[in-house]
Amino acid sequence: MTAIADVVGAGADTRIVETWRMVGLAVFAGLFALLALRPHALPYLWELVLASKLALTLAALGYQLAGSATGTATILAADGGLFVLLLIAYLCVRGWRAISAPRGRAASA
């Protein structure tokens, strides 16, 4: 919800970036809800979400090491921490089972 205020308060030079961020947060909230409610219903969703969070974490780490971007510590903490939590959840629910689950079993899992 705070992202809405960020978009409204953004200047012309950052408004599109803040809008992109706000939409991304909403999309990931939906993806996390799907994973929580039906962890084996959608093949490759776990892997897609994990890959996204890992990519952002590695990009932030690279930028931080190069000293070429501000805000990398925030990204490392947020997306890095989220990646670790998602990986733990993936292992706990055996998320890889969604890939080979028969349609009937995946829908009821």
C-alpha cells in the first residue's frame, strides 16, 4: 500500500519506475498467495519465483561490489532474505513435486 504513495509522490523522472515497482509488488503478492494456498498446483511457479529473487539478489550484490548503484543493501536484505525464506518453504513443501504431479493430484494438493 505504501507503493501507491510512492507513485503519487514521485517526480516525472521516477514515476514510471515507482509504478513498475508497485505493479511488481502486487504481482508477487499474488504469486506468494498462490504458492501458499496451493503449493503443488502450478508447475514451475516455485522455480520461477525463486529464480527472480535470486537474480535480483545477485544483481544487487554485483552493483554493490562495483559501487555503481545506491540502495543495494536494501535489495540484498529484502530480496536476499525473501529468497532464503522461499527456498526454505520450497524444501519444506517439496515444491518440486508440482513439476511431475499428475493434474488431478496437483489440483487437490
